[in-house]
Amino acid sequence: MCEQHQQEATNGTRSGSILAAISNEMVGLYKDYFGRGPTKAKTNWAGPDTLVCILEDTFAPAESNLVKMGEHQRLRDTRMFFQYASVREFGEPVERLTGRKIKAFVSGIDTEADGLSAELFVLQPEGSAEPSRLERAEL
């Protein structure tokens, strides 16, 4: 294997373990903050500065009841409130594991798709001196 391909393979393995670790951390956060962890989680790079974590089957029993009652907007509003109130907690593992600062955090849920959630983290470019989104999070 040529040196360049060997380096790419090593970086890919390291990146894969970082992505798996981020997925595991997100599952733990969901369990801690929403009372139940997702049954599936997958984190991928979506370009050099963007991470997307997709979490499936995330509803706690009370949230499933809201869906049965047709209260989709109420559930979305509640989830978004909690997600953004926990920006530091959701962002900390990403910054720790990637070694990069978060520029922006976007969270979403599709209540019609069995609680499929997406956590999107846009990272500052490598070596950036810009502040982290976590520093601007409200207490």
C-alpha cells in the first residue's frame, strides 16, 4: 500500500471510531435527557466541517402518547426546547472527540417517522480562533 493510501486508511479508521463514539454519546444523552435512548444511531461526516447524527426510535412512552393524540407540534416544540436548552451537553462530546469547536448546532425531529431525530453540528474550520457555539449557549 502506498504511503498516501496507508495514511488515508489510518485516518478513516480513526474517523470511524470518533463517529461511533459520538453516536454512543448521543444515545446516552437521549437516555439521560429524554428518559429513553434511541434504538439506532449513526454519525457521518457531511463534508469537511459538518457532522450529522441520525437517531431512530427516540420517543419516550409519554411522547408516543402525544403522537397517538395527534399532538405533533406540541411534541416538536417540547423536544426543541429541551435540545436547545442542552446545547452545551450535546456539543461537548463533539468538541472533545473531534478536537474542533462547534460553529452551529441544528436539531430536528420528524414526529411522523417514529421519532427519527437529527443532530447537525457545523464545526469551525481546523485551527480557527472563532468562539465555540457552546460559549454562546444560554445558561
